[in-house]
Amino acid sequence: MSSTSDIFSSIAQSKLQAIHAKKDHEDGSDLLSNRSEPINARSNSFHALPNSPTSRSRQSSPSHSPRLGPSRFSNSRRSHPRSSSFGLKTWSFLWKWEQEFKPQQQKTKMKLAKPWYRRKRVKGLLALIGLLGCFILVNWIMLVRLQHDGAPAKVAEISSDSSTASLSVSVQGKWKKPGKGKRPQKGNYGRLLALAAHALAENKREPKDLWQEPLAPASAWRPCADQRNWEPSEKNNGYMLVTANGGMNQQRVAVCNAVVVARLLNSTLVVPKFMYSSVWRDVSQFSDIYQEEHFINYLTPDIPIVKELPKELQSLDLEAIGSVVTDVEMGKEAKPSFYLKNILPILLKNRVVHFVGFGNRLAFDPIPFELQRLRCRCNFHALQFVPKIQETGALLVKRLRQRTGHAGPLDHYLVGPLAESITEGGGNHSKKASKYLALHLRFEIDMVAHSLCEFGGGEAERKELEAYREIHFPALAHLEKTTKLPSPSELRSEGLCPLSPEEAVLMLAALGFNRKTHVFVAGSNLYGGRSRLVALTSLYPNLVTKENLLSSAEIEPFANYSSQLATLDFIACTAADAFAMTDSGSQFSSLVSGYRIYYGGGKMPTIRPNKRRLASIFTKNNTIEWRVFEQRVRKAVRQTKHVQTRPKARSVYRYPRCKESDFYTNCALNPRGEEAMQKYLASVALLLVHLHVNATIFF
């Protein structure tokens, strides 16, 4: 019995020890499971029951006790049941101290470290502000120097021949600054001009295609208006007199139109006369500007030309017999059918007809192709300037090229045999040719007044232009009073206003012409005086006009002859390395650009601004950044440099590439055009093959 009771007592004691060990194990597990919990959650876990959901869920998650597993504590408590409670108390005290005292210690360290960190941050901020201040100060100094840099400076010094003294060319030295009464630049232009000055001061590299034209397509065209596919007409219906109006450009167009009408009516053309204009105030006649004998001889295979009427017709009262036809009786750009129906009967009846005020009175379409070619033949081949103009024009081009001894591709066609004088005395021919940009500012008072636009002059400008229209454009002045016309802002938004000098210089700066570019300005008799060129000369100090390049003795024979002076501008602009126009509707710009296309061979780029797009850039972007301004202007101008054939009803003088002809020629197919086109197509095919091979390798 005693042995049995001993057995039972030992079993009971062992079970009791097991229960205590299990309880200790559960308590230790709870403590470990709550080590990463907040203090209030940890205190609750000590009072949770072993079978509670909270206790069960915490024991089932191994992630709460990654370093101390349950087996370590359970084994030690089995061997030392009483020491486990003391170890738990000690461990809980250490855990509480770690959670409460250690964060406080870390906070104290952070508080001690903050002042040093803040001091360092403040010093860095002050240094950054100082650098920004220095940058702004340097920029301000540069802008001030740019604005005042060129006022007393000379633009260029060009040595004359050994027999003459050296000629100094100074633009800003002669031009006065705007007086107190002048309206300063306001708004967007003043801001953009400052941005342009800053951009030019950086002296960036010019775009590669700035002085180029799309060469491959353009070089496929060849001048061929000298070719004839007809014989002179044996029948002669009478004589045709022409009195052309306008300036040099309008007169040149009128002469070539008269040649075509004479061929159309099978008549003999009398050498045209030029009408005196109250605007141009020039008494020059045909023989004062063009070589009369060359004109007659060159066009003899096409039409007969005489210098005057036969004596039996000179005594006739042409107005009394109804042979005088004014520009009012003829519609603008009349079709050939109008002349055959209305003019030919007069010619057959009276043997003579006189066109008074004849200008742009012949349409460009529909016109037979051979008549279009005759127009080109007259403009590009038959009209040659007189030796006096050629000599001065050659001197002007030579000085513009700074005596580098290089000849241009159009020199021979512009100044004839005097082109050799341009290359004489050039010195070192290995020296790089001096490029120059020609800019035609069509901003004379007649253009400004006729445009009905406003250019920032306020009420004084408006009254002045109205008075000018009353005198020189009475029909337009009457229309302005009796009809509601578009407002100046609407005209500008449609691209119907000429670019002002400020807009022109902004366009050049945005295109990428650097500050050292030599700029020749045609049409320097600007509305508003020379002060309107202040914006140009401040950004491009190497700016000259014919008045600056030629001495008073050299330019004196052309004084008071505006048409003859215009021929000098024509030669300088046509021979330029690049030509920029400001009004695409200008006859001068049309003739210059057409001449450069006809003879240029794809090497004479012309900048034709899209005034409608430029107007939206100028007027609708008051806060535009210069980088964005550059991108938009370049995109607007780049599209106009594409090589294209003459659009329907557009001027053949401006677009001599006729699509009525065969493939890729100016007026007829030729071997050089075919060969150039074949080379171009071969290069395109080679490029496509190269791209295909690279794409195949890449993919």
C-alpha cells in the first residue's frame, strides 16, 4: 500500500511540476509575442487567458519572436521552475527601460544635433542666394553694355582703292537716337528685344541650314527661258504703246506683260515709257535704267520692237479716235480673252493702241505655256541694267563682300562683264568668303499707309496716314469713309500688315543669325525715320545701307532718281548669300526671290516669313519664353523654304519653276535636270536601304 501511495504521490508531484512549467512557458511566450507592440497593448497581453483568441493568435505567428524561440525558455524553466519568475520580472524591467528610456536618450541626441544641422542648412541657403544675386547682376551688366555698346562705335571699315581715302562705314554714328517725343518700345516687343539681346550675347553656333536651301531638289532646275519653240509672226496688226506706272519694280513687271500682250495681239511694241509718279518722283525713262538695244535685239525673234511710232501715226490724236485705254478700263490681271475681245478690234481699226497706267494688267492663268516662257525670257534675259548702274552695283557688292575676291553665282547676270571687277584686288583668295544677309524692309510710308494697319504711333500716326491716303490713294480714302473695313488688329491677325523693323530683327535673331552677321538693308527710306532702325542696329551692329557703303560722289549720279537707286538695292539683295523679305506681297521681294531661284541653282536661300503665323506669335504670347519663340519662328519660316512649283494664278516672276513644263525644270526639260533628278532619287534610295539595314540589325 505504501508503495502504491508513493507511486501516486510521485505521479501527482510530477504532474504539478508539468503544470507549473507549462504556465511559465505560456507567460514567457506572451511576453515575447508582445515585444514589438506598444506598452498598453503589452500590459493587456499579460492578463489575457491562455485560451483567449488574442493569446492564441499571437502564439501562432512566428514573426513576433524571430530571435528567441519557445524551446529556449521552456527548457530552462523545466530545470529551474522557481528562477523563471525572477527572470521574467528582470527581463520585463529591462524591456520597459529599453522602450521608455532609450527613445528619450535618442530624442536628446537629436535635439543636440538639430542646431548644427540647421546652421549648415542656413549657410547653404545663403550661399545659393548669393550666387543667384551675382548671376542676375552679371546679366544686367551685360544687357546694359549691349544696349549702349554700338552707339559711338563704327560698324565696319572698308578700304577704298589706292587713289581714294579709306571709307569708314558707320551706321549708328550717323543715326540719331530717338528724341524725347518718340514713343519708346512697349509691351511684348521691348521684352522680346531684351531677350534677343541676351540670346545674341551668348554667341551660339548658327544652325547648319541657315545659309542653305534644300539643295538636292532645287539643283535639279535649270534656267531655260531662252529656248524658243516658235517663229516670229509675219502678220502685224498695228503698234502698241505702253506707259507703265509705279516704281522700278512695277515698271519691270509692266514691260514684260506688255511684251506678252504684243505677241498675243500680233502687234509691234514701241519701247515702253515710264509715267511720272507723285509717290516715287522719278523722271527716269526706259533707256536710263535698261539697255535699250539689248532689249530690242534679244526679243526680236519673238516680237518686233521699235523706238517710236512711224511718222504717219505720230500726228494722230489717239484719245480722239478712241485708241487710249486706261488702267481703269482694264481689270486687274485681265485674261487673254479680254485683249482679244476688246483691244484687238481697236488695234485693227486704228492701227495703234495706247495703254496708259499699264501695270499688273495681265493674268498669270490661264496663259499658254509659251507665253509664260516669254515672260521669263523678258524678265531674266532681256532686261539688263545700263553700264552706269552695273558699275556702281558691282562696287557695292565688292564692298559688301569685304574685298575677299570671291565671285557669286549671280554676279554675271546682274552686272554683266563688270562681274570681273568684283574679284579684282581680292588679295588672298584662300581667305574665307565674307557672307552677308540682305534684308528688304518694305516699310516706306506708301506701304504703311496703304496697308491700313497701325504700328504703335497712336493718334498722331493715324492722322498722318489718313492725310497721306487722301492725297496719294483717294479711292482707298473714299472707301475707308464709306465702307466698314476690317480693323487693324484683324488685318494683322490675317497677315496683311508688313513687318515692322522691330518684328524683322526679332525674326532674324530667332532664326539664329549671330550678332556678327553683316546685314545689308534695302529700302532704308523708312516711315518714322532712321530711328526705327535702332532695334536693328542695337542687335546687329554690322548693318549697312547703300548710302553708307558708297561715297557721296559715287551715289550722287543717282540722287533724286528713286527707280535708279532701287536698282542698286536690287543688285545687292539678289547677289546676297541669304535674302530675307518682310512683305511677301512686295514686287521688289518677288522679283529678287524669283531671280535667285532662276539663276541660283539651289544655293541662294530666301527667307519668306508667314506673316499670319508670325502675327499670332508676336501678339498672343506676351509671356513667351525665348526658347519657345525661337522654335515657333523657325518652324514658321522653315516651311516656306521648301522647293515648289508655281501655284496656280501666282506670279511667274516670283515662282519661275513652272509645273506646266516637263519634269523638274524652270520652263522646259533639259539633260542637267534629268541627271540631277536621277542623282537625287539614287541618293534617296541609298538612304532608304541604309535605314532598312540598320532597322533589321537593331530588331
